[in-house]
Amino acid sequence: MGIQKKIVIIGAGFAGLRLAQDLENTDFDVLLIDRNNYHQFQPLMYQVATARLEPASISFPLRKVFQHSKNVRIRIADVISVDSQNKILKTSIADFDYDHLVVAFGCTTNYFGNAEIEKFAFPMKSVPEAIQLRNQILQTFEDALIAPPEELQALMNFVVVGGGPTGVELAGALAEMKKNILPKDYPDKDFSRLTIFLLEGSSNVLNPMSVDSQKTSRKYLEELGVIVKTSTIVNHYDGKNVSLQNGDIIKSTNVIWAAGIIGNTLEGIPKESITRGNRFLVNRYNTIVNLENVYALGDIAFMATPKYPNAHPQVASVAIEQAKVLANNFKLSLKNKPKIEYEYHDKGSMATVGKRKAVVDLPKFSFQGRLAWFTWMFIHLMLILSVKNKLSIFITWMFSYFNNDSTLRVLLKPATKNK
């Protein structure tokens, strides 16, 4: 056997993790780099934020995943830059040389250049951010018990900005918390004034989904008491007042920003290879244009095809499929066989609003309600990595289903050490 070719993968999200798994125990030397030592399951992040699931339920230690691997190594580091001429990746812990570099570090929250919103609003793109948001939500309920009347409504107003799946699911979870949990947890406090706003800039929530799913999800939200405002743009937020483009102001100390994503950046990628949303232009083999042996997968990749001239949707199924194809092409290269072009096969989309309230769009038809809700649960359980985590989530969901409650409302504040 000749010298092993080195493949360096940046990011252990859906694409990076799947690529490393498919290259496990092959004739490649694989290095997987991430700033965290775990893979995080983003579709259920909102359930951590609303105290429905523990963070460990949606987090999977990378070293556990690759315990029995002979060729996959893990390094925890921040990536700084790439020198594509000399094939060197610079990180916070060391410089790594490579034969193939795969960028799969995904996207981050897009504040559209508004520093004020970035400073005061709460994002939810990582497990630490979800825990931070959970602490904020739970602390707000405690603060409401002692707040003076003039400050109470700002505490009681929760504003979710962004009507995509994350925003819809989060707003629904907060509404169910108000209905089922707060009266039992706080019998001495009237939380009827607690108001959940869902603000969306376009004319519909769940804009990429079918008209039936858009209408049904909005109906579900409004039945739960969520105030849905579409065609609504947030101009400013100073930590206390949400200023809308139409001149309205909503007083709130709890603004959750789920209004969009933008690609993470990497110094050394030429500007000509970057397009809107900071995504990297790639060809049908996921090679970044103007570069050799440097690839991009998942949310960060912008691949225009005849079927998808504006690139593929930034969803987990695309990331996983692209990783599978790239892994297969790496294996074919060892046999000097021609590579395979990537083609996306849409499996559909879904979102849940609350108990027995969900919408599912499949390629040929859509459905809503109880069956959609069970479908949503089943699909998400199947995507969870370990059997232990699947069981943990399933038991937690079943407990919540029959009791309309959870036992996870724990305020976990960072410890401070006196010096």
C-alpha cells in the first residue's frame, strides 16, 4: 500500500461527521477538526432552549463515535486560515498539511449587519446558546414574580424573529409552556399576560413549504395564542424595545433571533469563490471553484444545477447526501474510476408547532395534524446518532405527551471563582 492521502475535514456537523464516518477504516488518513468535542443535532436545539430535552440528549462526543476507527483522528481547534498553494491549514493549535481539504463548518446567525440586534437578541445556533436561552427564559419567569408593574409587560413579551421552522417550533413550544406548565409551576402568579410574538419578514410563515402547510401552521400557532405578524421587519432592538419598520414598538427583554443564517468565513478562500450569504461556489463534485482539492459541503456550499439554479436548500438531507457522494468519489479516486456528480433528491420538509400539531411536505403530497406530528417525531428519532440518545429522547417525549410536563427546568448558571 502506498502513502495514505490526508483528508482534513473542518466541522463535525451533518456533512463533516457523515464524511468522516464513510471514510472510516479506508486507505485515507482522516483528520476531523471542530471547535467542540461533540456533534450537535441542531433540529432539536429549540427543545433544549425550552427545557424539553437535556443538552446531552442532542450532543454526541466525537471521540466516542470514532472509538474503533483506525484512520480517523479528532482535533479540537479554531480554524484560522488556509494556504491552498502549499496545502496547509492553520488552526489555533497547529498547522496541518493536507492532500484534500473539506470545508463543512456550516453557517452562523445572520443579523444583517445590525450590531444592536446582535448585542441584545438571543441566537440559537449551538448547544451553549440554547442553554443560555433556556437560562434566560427560566430566569424571566422568576423575575416576573417580583417585577414592578411598569417593567412587567416587557418581561412577559417574548418576541421570536423569523418564521422558518426554528421560529415556528420555538414559538409553539413557548406557547405550550405558557398553557401547560407555568400555571402549575407558579400557582401564585397570573401568566395570562405572557405574550408570544412571531415576526416574519415575508408574507407567510414556513415560506419554502406548501400553501397548505403555511396556512395550517399559522392556524396552529394562533390557536395556541401566538401573535403572528407576517410582512414585518425589525429595524432596531435596544434590549427593551423592538422597533418595527411600520413604526410599531413592542416592549420586550426577550428577543430570540431566528431570522436567517450566513456562512462562516475562512481566510485564504478567494473572493471570486464566495457568493451571496458568504457561501462557497462549488461544482457538481463539491470542489470550490478556482481551487484544487478544496471542497465545501452542506450549508456553506453553493451548487447551482439545472434543477436548483439558486442552489440547494440549506437542510440536513443535502449535507448528508453531499457527504456520501464525496466520500464515494474519494474511494473511486483510489481505483482511478470516474467521479459521480451530485444530484439532490428532495425528500420533503416538515415542522412541528406543538402536541399533535405538525406539517409535512413530501415531494408529491402534504399532510398535517396528528399523523404529521408522529411522522416528525419518528424521522427525528431516526436521525439521532446513538441508541442511548434515541431512548432517552423517546422516554422524555412520552413522559411529556402523557403529562404535558417535563422535569428539566433547571437554571444552570456558570460558576464564578473568587480570587
